[in-house]
Amino acid sequence: MLDTPRVFLDTSVLIAALFSSKGASAEILKLARSGELEIFISQHVIEETRKTLHLKGTQLLPVFEGILKTKIFNVLPNPSKKEIDLSKLIVKDEKDVPILAIAMQEKVDYLVTLDRKDFIDDTTVAKKSRLKILTPGAFVKRRNMKMGNRT
């Protein structure tokens, strides 16, 4: 039996899952609900998601709060100062520092994000952080390949 992957989700993935129940981001949440993934988020991600939903003026904030109550997420405290300082040397955008820091601190198997510019396209971030950084679509595809295309 395969080990349960430990996956850190950034805010962009949560927002995408809330706005579309058919995309790869939503599929990741479904996999977590069925126990096939261990999902991690941080207090920072929760706060950022709430703020984004509020600013977009959607009715999705109660949906997000409901998902939080299902306990499919392992909610981590914000990263240590040591991890923040290390992450500042790796990722260029200041707003991404806490995301990278907590993923590194927790030693997750994957950091899943839709932030192409700062995480996916800048391959030095994955190399320096020693994290596998994927988009939701790439993660789901990789997972399905490992599972023998069973979905």
C-alpha cells in the first residue's frame, strides 16, 4: 500500500476549490475527505483565504468555514522566525515567504499552488527548498499515475 501523501495547500488552491467543484483543486479536497491525502494548511493560509473571499464579495466564506469544521485539514501554526528567515533567501515575493516557510518546516511531500510566477516557473525555489512544488492539475495527474490511473 502506498503511503498517504502529505500535501500543503496554499491559498490559491483553496480559493480555486471553492469557486469550482470540478477542477483539480476541488479534486484534492475530495481525496482528502476520503483519506487518500493528508492535507496541511497554516493559520496564515486560513487568514489569507478569509480575507480574499471577503474582498471578492462572494457568499463562499460560510462554505469555507464549514469545510474548516470538517477537519480535513491539519492546521499548522505560523512558521518560526528561523524558517521565515530561511525562506526569504529562497522565494522572491514577500507574501509567499510564510507559505514556503511552513511547508519546509513541516517537511511535506508536496506544496500545491497555482502561483506559477513565484513557485512553479522559478525552479530554483523547489531545488533550494527541497520540496516538490506542483499545480493542482499536475499533482492530481501524478497521483493518478501512481495509483495506476484509478480514480
